[in-house]
Amino acid sequence: MPLARIGGLLDAEPEVLAAEIAEIDRALRNRMAQLRRTRGELAQLQGGDRLFVTAEVADYLAELRDIGVSERHIRMERDGWILMHTAAPEDAARWIAEKREFLGDPEFRALCLEHDAAFDWSPEDPRLPALAARTRSWFADCHHRSEARPVHNPAIARLAEQSQPGASSPAWDRLAQLTRGQPASDAVEAGARDRRAGATRARPPRRIRATDRELTMSAVRVHHYSVDPAHLEQLLAQRAQLIGGIRAGFPGLVETRLIRLEDGTYQDIWHWETAEQLTAAVAASAAFPPVSATLALTSAGTVQNGEVIDEQ
């Protein structure tokens, strides 16, 4: 309080003195509350996460620290959430709630730790195939429980790889390819080169008969839906973005074909080299923002998977 006010208070009437003291007390309480808030903000600076991400994401990153995930991996996670929140804030809020739910699963926590450790492994490490198999099994089980739920998968991170330099390693590249079921001994460098170039390697359709059991059956995923004519142009643009993203992140997509039927509805056919590649892509791509953006432009949708037994 200013010293000049002290003399006036000494000579003030009791009622005036009481009012002045009450005012000083209120000012001191407000100042103390402000200092406590400042202390809390300074404490948050130590981790730095809450300066850039939502409280939910910051809590998730803290939970990762608690289970022993490395700071390197946490920085990658944080940067990924910043990108996702910028591109699709509503989806990001839903994803982080489900990621925190996943952390309640001991197997998911174990996979987090092993994926984190695998960053420094050799791409030829014999532990990678087993880790990929466990990862694939966990994703498939989660997808089976609810197809609409986004699923964490290293392949999703590949879609943002160009925006996050250093967010991968040769072992992680190899692990992602094994998880997707891509069996090539030299696929690590080839896969990274293809992703940078946005290349796709769709094989031409081949004739496959049910009696040719020695051949791997190709698979299709058939969507049937309606589209408001006013949204058709937007759907086509969004669908093209979706196809490009899926091809950049997953092998095996041979072709897609969108057909307008006589009743005005649409049949959207996605042809894959193998059912395994289809399943891996569907399980992981639920967390890819263009999926929800494309589906939002459709209505009365149904979907079925099928096996190609004859092509001519």
C-alpha cells in the first residue's frame, strides 16, 4: 500500500478504517491468487507440453512418461498431436480420449514400450517379426470390437512423416512393413523412397479362379451409399485425397471404382491384392482424417468384404 495513505488511515473514523482495511485485504487476496496461478504456469514450463497441446493430450503424455516411454518418443507424440489438432480438432479430441482408454490395456502399454525400444534396433533384428505379429493381433482385436474406432498404428505416422523429419528409423520402417504384411528383405529403403515420392506399385489385375488354390486370392471392399447431388463434387475431391493417402501408407491397393447405380445410389469398390492387406489398411486407416471427412458426405452406407474368385 502507498505510504501516503497510512497517515490518512490513522486519523480516519472507525467505519472508514474498517472499509479501507477490507479493501486492502481483498487486494492482497487477489494478488496471492494471481501469484499461485503464475507459480502453476511456471511449473508447467518444465515439461513444456501444456504450452502446445490440450490438457487431455498433456495428461496422456504424462501417462506415457509414467509407464517408461522415452522422451524422444513423447516428443514425436506431442508433435503428431499438434499436427492432428491443427488439421482435425474434433477428431483429435475423440482420438485422444480413446488413446487414453487404450492405455488401460496392459498389452497396449507393453506394445508402446516395445515399439519405443525398437526405434534403435537394427532393421534385421529377429525380434521385429514377433512384435509386428503381436501388434497386428492387437489392432485386429480392437477393430473387431468396433470398426468405427480409430486405432493407433505405426502406419498412420507414416502419413505425417514428411511433416515430422526424424520421426522414424530403419527399424520402425521395417516394423511398419511387417505389421502391414509386406514381405520384402530390402523393403525398408524401397518403402521409404516410395513414400517420399508418393509412388504406388499397383499390380495389374490377374485372372484368379476358385480352383487355382496355389494362387493368393485378391479381395475387395464394397461400399454402398447415397450422396446428396450438391455434395458430389466435394465427395470426389475428398475421395481422391483419401485414396492417395491410403496408397501412400499401405501396400496392395490395386484399383478403386466408383459406380453410380440406376437408383441414384453409389457402389464404391476397392480392390486389394490380398485380404490381409485389406484388413491391415482398414484397421489402421480409421484414424486417418480423410476417412471420416469422406464418410461425412455420404448417408445410408453399408460395407461388405469379398473374395475375388474369377477375373477375366
